[in-house]
Amino acid sequence: MTGEWPWKGRIDADEGADALRWHQVVRPHGAGAPPGIALVGFACDEGVRRNQGRPGAVEGPRVLRQALANLAWHGDRPLWDAGDVACMDGDLEGAQERLGSAVSALVGAGHLPIVLGGGHETAWGSFLGLAAAYPGRRIGIVNLDAHFDLRTSPRASSGTPFAQIAGRCERAGLPFDYLCIGIAEPANTAALFNVAQRLGVRFRLDDEVSDASLPELAAEIQAFAADADMLYLSIDLDVLPAWVMPAVSAPAARGVAPGHVEALIEAVRGTGKLAIADVVEFNPCHDLDSRGARTAARLIWRLAR
């Protein structure tokens, strides 16, 4: 990646090779890099701006790397940083195409990409990349989110990515397999619920996620994955409660508890079909005592461990 290497942190030299942290393990991604976890940033909040949200997610990838740097490394695969795709000129569509190309190349090289958003417009680029790497394959989407992001609009935004994906699937003659967990009923209009019903979207409301329901939800994810060739996991951080995750465009009044989100991540990983994940909507401009950054970093840590 260009610019100053962002990975810096504590070194516990006296504790040996098992005391490594992320900043000691991660390496710049380049041609011929052995398959591993590949981080790629999408430095963009143009979609949030178009969706009348709070801008600032463009700084998300940089701050998330800082939050990850000092975490203990417990992985057994190489960890690569593939740099950022940036949108600094308002050309969201061009930036999404570039993200798709970057993701496609990483998937084709055998990596598991974890995309650091960026607003939820990131999802269109993530999907484009996976679909380009596996043309004609059936991709199941699991979205942990307070919102459907199925808005109807002539212009792409952070509210439209899954409607765009549904349209692409229809044009390609492929099913639109979309499971959304954490939907906040007060934050989604009746029109959005109608669109979800028309598209056959499977969803669970935020108040349906509890300790008691987690086994049922894990089984639902397993059944959903059985019909798919691979899974794309999107984690919109506004699925978390506002007091845990204030650093998003639209903080959640209720949300899904962090431990439940982690359990859902494990359920997706447990299918053995996870091909790409993204973590989106982190907005450091509205963080409090870095609590949002730390929470987001832990979820990314969970994805990579």
C-alpha cells in the first residue's frame, strides 16, 4: 500500500513468538502472496452522503487499522493488507467498480477478503468482486443490520446496495438469497418491508435475537447456507446498540448485543462457506472514547481468528 505503513503497536519481546500482535503479523499484499486473510479498505462515505446520513465513514479504514494493530494475534493463516480503494471525487460508481476488481483479484488468489468500510455502499463493490470471481455461482448474503438497505432510487447510495444486488441477480437469472438479521422495525418503512416481502427476503427483527433464540438462528443460517455455493457476510455496525456503537451514521435505539453478533459471526463461519466479509458504517467522527473502534476491531478479530 502507498503512504506511511499504518501498523504500529506494542511489542512484548520477552514473551517470545507466541506474544505477537496484529501489527507484527500483517504484511503488505503483493503478487504471489500465499492465501490468507486479506484486509482491503473502502475509504468512502459518498453513499452515506447521498442517503442523507452523517458523513465521516471515509476515515473508517484508517482508524480500524489503528484499533486492530495492538490486538493479540491468534490466527494460523497469513495476514495481508491490500491497501485502500478511495472515493474522493464523488464518483461512487467508479470506486465501487474498483473495489469489485480488488476483491475479485483477492478471491481469485485464494484469500478471504475482509473489507473495511466505508458506508454500506461498500456492499455493492464487495458483491461485484465475489460475483466476478465466481460467475454464475449462487451467493447467499447474510447481513447483520438494523436496515434492509433495499431502497428504490435512481442513484446508488448506502441505502440501495441490496436492491442493486437483487436487480443484478434477476438479470443474471440467479436467485436473490438474502438473510438479514437485526432489523429495527421503527427504522424501516412499510414500503421497505413490502420490498423485502416481494423479493423473498428472509429476516429477523432485532428483538428476536436473544440468548434463547441463538440456537434457532444458527440453525437458520446453516439451512440458508445449504442452498448457496458460498456466503457473503456483511456487518453493518449500526446493528449494535448506540451505547456500544455510537460511531455510525444512524445509531440504534435498541440493537443487537455484541455477544449475540459474535455468535452469529461464528454461525456463519461454521458453515464452511464464508467467501468474503465486510464491516461497514464505522464513523470515527462520532466515536466516544474509542469504544466504537474497539468494538468493531473485536468483530474483525473474530472474523479472522
